[in-house]
Amino acid sequence: MKLQIAKASLLEGIQIVSRAVPSKTTMPILECILIDASGLDIRLIANDMELGIQTLVPGMILEKGIVAIDAQIFANIVRKLPDADVTLTVTGEKVQINCQKARFNIPGHDGSDFVYLPAVERKEEIRITQYSLREMINRTIFSISGNETSGMMTGELMEIRGNTMRIVALDGHRIAIRNVELNESYEDRKAIIPGKALNEISKILSGDTEKMVSIFFTDRHVLFSFEDTIVVSRLMEGEYYRIDRMLSTSYVTRFSVQRKELLSCIDRATLLVKEEDKKPVILMITDETVELKINTAMGSLDEVIEITKEGPDLNIGFNPRFLIDALRATDDDEITLYLVSAKAPCFIRDEAGRYCYLVLPVNFITID
Amino acid sequence: MKLQIAKASLLEGIQIVSRAVPSKTTMPILECILIDASGLDIRLIANDMELGIQTLVPGMILEKGIVAIDAQIFANIVRKLPDADVTLTVTGEKVQINCQKARFNIPGHDGSDFVYLPAVERKEEIRITQYSLREMINRTIFSISGNETSGMMTGELMEIRGNTMRIVALDGHRIAIRNVELNESYEDRKAIIPGKALNEISKILSGDTEKMVSIFFTDRHVLFSFEDTIVVSRLMEGEYYRIDRMLSTSYVTRFSVQRKELLSCIDRATLLVKEEDKKPVILMITDETVELKINTAMGSLDEVIEITKEGPDLNIGFNPRFLIDALRATDDDEITLYLVSAKAPCFIRDEAGRYCYLVLPVNFITID
């Protein structure tokens, strides 16, 4: 095999597919990137069996072939090459990487053990902009559970209803929901996609509002196709939580507040909270102000913020981390919190229904 | 005690003195910053018994007093305050920090246990620009030994001879020397300053070519005074290595090379070297080129660079790390390496005598 590829293109390709290279595996071949130049184009592929990524790299095939190269070494070498054309020459299991006067020799592996991406039939295409998909993921993914044993909570629900796409993430203490209107209507469909796959895909998406992503579902897989890249992820099996019954639009008290002001105040409060202790931040909501209080072994903080309120006064406690995550997930200058009681969930949502963040309160002992 | 200080000034002061706060100590009071406002100015002080830093902070003393506050908590809180005036109020051992509508309460400590900086008599002042002192440190400090048991190798020699200051660092495998001309002549003097102190001071120095540092030595301490800050470090006891006998100006082969080209080539070679294995990079020096080779379990690299050479051909091996450090420590576009044999030290030095980096070669088995 002999290929000639511009360094920048090769590096970009390696960086894209590397997101599917597992850090630990019992199958060493999966720690490799497969270069498949057996056809008319140069494909880089990586696959950790849950998530697979394939991308095309522009370049010249001087001699066809296939080789697998350790992803880490390959990425490190290419990153440090001069910005010029790179020639890859494979002889048996030896890979020579030439770039200007530098000549690297590293071992290659026979590609025959490598697991290609599963075949996903491309029918019933759903289209969304790269920007929207990335935002939907980034603004919900923090609410999935990081605990690998918590099953479906480690994934996100992606649901299509007519011309709306909804993404839901929850971890038992909070729910994050984002809705976006699509340009066309589609048949209803839903699937649970592993959080890891969504996380990686959100890092590859360009965030361009003009460029589109095509999404295809089968019973067991989802395929995202955009530009020269395809990402295939397994779906999680089972029925997702019935969240609609948890979402209520009725409230007793609601208040509007400058988002950044509330955010930096809660952010300050977290200074006094150590990882392990679960001290809540208390919001004492009165007519024109909310007083935030936190009291830990390290000290206490007390701060007053102006608000616009409707309904009776209320004292309520939250895990400050959860409020911060929800507040960071919107760009609105002013946000509105909807509350029922000190023991009922708090909702942060906009009137247009683009987002809804539910945070469960934390019990707290009355403070003076 | 009651003080009013602009947030930015307070934060800057805390960040300066925090460099002398030990991360681990058997004396908890040393993990504090002392705020001494018992006189006419507001002083922040930290001291780990080897290194002490004191800085003045502009502000208003509404009520005099002294308090010690945990450095970490204090820094974290002040960093996150709004950019406005901060009021510190100490009542007994309670510290209240007010800034706009935020009110923090944290514990304070009685300052009576705190160890102030040792008194250093300010005579025989030596003056150097902040820029020069910082450069002298940054461009030699990588050559000290990181192993705390290696005694004087963990420090740097600072030597004044007439109007020249010389700084020397060595770790048994290499020597780094920087010379700078001072504006005046001083009495000869030398001292060994702990590397840690120099590292910290280099981070506080502004790098301004107009602002000066005053240096004062006693038998046991060195004091650096600049702007509103004083840094006092213990000196290391003993006689420094007699390096002059190790420095020779005779050579057999010398070659000049584009520094950045050589640097990025050796940098690429290190990709193939794991921390633990000590594979040398081999330089095969011929009339118009040097060929760099490295060969490890991960693979091999071979690269050719153009040079201008005098003297016979030579093959020599180096720890690539040491060459990289020395090459990064100068700004010259072209540098010259002076060599005697494959077993003798290599010198990288300039004609003006501003710098001299000595690197010992590594034995290597002849490679094809």
C-alpha cells in the first residue's frame, strides 16, 4: 500500500476517528485505526464495538491496500510532522511514514481482524443542522448518569414527533429536555442512544448552521452521516422512563431572574462545598428578592438577588451543581423558575418550549 | 479589624504570596495567609520556612488588626467575587468578606503563631531588571535536579563578579549557564539558592525591562525586593561544584544549524521514547548534514538536516530531552554545537558568552 495525504487532512481524519478508539480493551486490534485504501477512496475507521466512526480522507492512492496502525502512536507522529505531504508506505507489516526529510518506521497490523462498522440501511432519513444537533446534545448531556451501572440513565432519549425532535436526559435527580423544530415532518420514532456516543459525536460536529446531518435508525443502531464522516452507535435496549407524567405545567410560585447573576452567585456558593458533602444552597424567595444561603464546615455565604415574583414566598434547597448545570445550558438573559413547594420539583423553562430543566429539591433543616 | 480593598488588588496580592504557601505541612498556620494591618499599610504574608513572600496591597484600613486565613479558601472566594470593593471584617476569629450583595463568613486564625519573614539587612544592594532576572532563571532552571535528595543540585548558583551576574544549574548530566551584564559593578559574591524559590520568584516577576529588582544577600538568606513585594529565601549551605574545570573552549568538530529545525526534529524523535526507556537520539554528523536516528520498541525515525560543519565527521548519542531543553532555552535562529568526541560533553554556546549549555552524551551501540 502506498498513499499520499496532506498532513492536515490526515491529522483531521485521525482526530475524528480516534474518538471511537477505546482506551482499554481486550482486543488490541480495536486500539488501531484501520486505513482502508482497497477501493477508490481512503477511509479511516475506528470501532470500539459500541461506537464506530469512519471518515474519508482526501489523498492519492499510489498502491491499494489495507493496514491497521496503533491509533495513539499514529496520532502522535502525524501531529508532529511538518505541514507538508505525508507518504504512507506499507510493506508486509511495516509502515513507513515519510514527510519531507523525516522518515518514521512503525509496526502495522494486518487489517483482517478489524471489525468494520455494522451495515445500517439508509432509509427514512432524518435531517437536522449540525449546529442544532450539537446544541441539543451539549445542553442535555450533563444530566445523564455517570454511573455505568445505572442502565438507561447513561443514555439519552431521542424522539421524533412530526417535525419536532426532542432529546431527554435524566439521572434520577433532574431531567433535561430540549426540543427543536425540523424543516420537515417525519414518521414518529424514538431510540435511546448511549451518552458516550452522543458526547463523541458532539465533538466532531462542526456547529455549522448550514451543514446538515442525516440520521438513520434501525432497531439496533443509529447512524449519523455528515460531510465525509459516518458515526454508528448501538442503541440501548428497553423502554425509556415515562417522563411526561413527571412534567407538570402547574405552579404556585414563579420568579424571573437575571441568569448570569444567579449563576455566579451559586457558583460562589460552591466554593464552600467539598465534593463529598452534600450541602444544599437554600433559596429564600420573597417578593422582590431571593436570598441565597449556604452553610458548610468551611464557612457560610449569604447573598441577595433581585427578582420578579408571582405567588407566595417559598424557601427551597438545591444541590448547587444541578442548578449551575441547568443555568449554563441556556443563553437567555432572563430565565424563569417555576415552583410548587419545598418538596416538589422546580422547573426552569422558556415560553416557547425549547427547553425544560427539572431539578429535584433537597431537604434542608430550617435555617435562621 | 476592618479593611476595604479592591477585588483585583486583593486577588493579585493573594496570588503573589500564595506561592510561598506549602501544600503539605505539619504546621497548619503556614497554610494561611497572614493579613497584617496593624500599621499604616496592608501586608499579606505567606511563609513555608524556606521561602517567604510579603506584598503590600493598596486599600483602606478602617480598623487595624491582624488575622490569618486559610490561603486556599481565601483565594477561591476572592477569585469568584464580583469586580468591586471587598470589605474584610474580623471579629474574634470570624472573618466576614463582603462584596456587593455577597457576604461570606469563614473562620480566621489568631496571627500570633505565624512566622514572619526573617529580617535581612539591606546593604550592598545588587540591581537587575525584572526581565533579566526572570530570563536567567527560566533559561537555566530546567537543568537542576528534581530529586530532593540530590542536595546542591536542587539549587542554582548565583554569582556576581564585577558587573556580571552568572547563574548555573546542573544535574549531573548537563549544565546550564547564563551570564548577564549589570549596569554597575559590585563586590564579588556567590550563593546557592533553592530551585523552588527561584521557580516561584520567576513567576511573580513581571518581565518588565524597565522595572528593577534589588537583591540583598546575608550569610543565610537572599532577599529579592521589587515593586511592593519582598521574597526571602534561605540559602543552601556548602560549596557549589567547581564547574569551571568542566568547561572547555577547545573542540574538534563544530556545526551550526537552524535551531527550530533541529528542535522539531528531536521533538518528533521523542514520540517514540517512553518515559522509562532511555533510548538516545543518534546524531550522525557529516559535512553538510546531520542525520538523526532513533530506534525504539515503538518504531524508528530517521531525518536529515542541513548544517554548516568544521572538523571531522562524528556520531554521537544524546538523551533527546536534554537537547530539547537546551534548544528551547535560547532564541537564536542559528545555534552552534561544539564537540570533541562521542564520549565528551557537547557544548551549545554563543560567541558573546551569554549562554553555555553542556550536555553529556549517551553511549550507544553502533547502528547501521
